[in-house]
Amino acid sequence: MHSTRITFVRVFDIDAQKRSFRIELRAVTKHLVLVRRVTQQYEALTMELSPPQAVTVRPGQARRVRVTARVTSCRDLPVRARLPLLDVTLRNARASQDLSFIPGDRYARALTRVFRTVCGPASRS
């Protein structure tokens, strides 16, 4: 399953009132794999696939993986996201595997902007 590559594309559909947003990732693989789950290591941020079902990634065909995220507590989020990890559960015909990866600076900057948008100064008190 190490032949699967997942990259950050964008953050979109930010809803400050609901404290939610969506994340788009791109998955490419050399072998058929299912993306079963994507989570973040911040306790105050919940994530689920959108729609909430596994995404099939076929060899050589890039697939969009969309995740809906929701902030459950502004107080428990960092003011600035620094190299946040994404945890991804993949499944192929032989096994299931949990992988952690750092999507990079663009993702960290996007998360920081979202946190500041949905958790303005009034939300943190």
C-alpha cells in the first residue's frame, strides 16, 4: 500500500456558522486500494469522508477524496497549524493499513486560515 500517494488539493465550503469545511485530496495508486477513512490528530477537529463511504482508487487513475471537517472546540485548536498530520486508512485485497502523512505547508496554511475564519477572537474566549 506504500504505492499509494495522497496529496492535498484545496480547502473549500467553509461555513463559519457551522464551524465546518471540506478538504479535497488526490489519491493515486499502483494497485487497487480503498480509502476507508481520513482523520486529523487534533482532538477538536472531526473528519469523515464525504460522502461517508470508501473511495475506490484504481491503478493509474487519480481519484478525488473529499472530507468534511468540523471544529468541535475552538479553544482546543492551535492558533497556527504547523505541519499537521493526516491519518488515512487504506484497504487492498490483502490487508488494511493506517498511514500518517504530512500534506505540507499549503495544507498547514489553509488549515490556519480556516481556524481563524471559523474561530475568530470571540470564539476562543
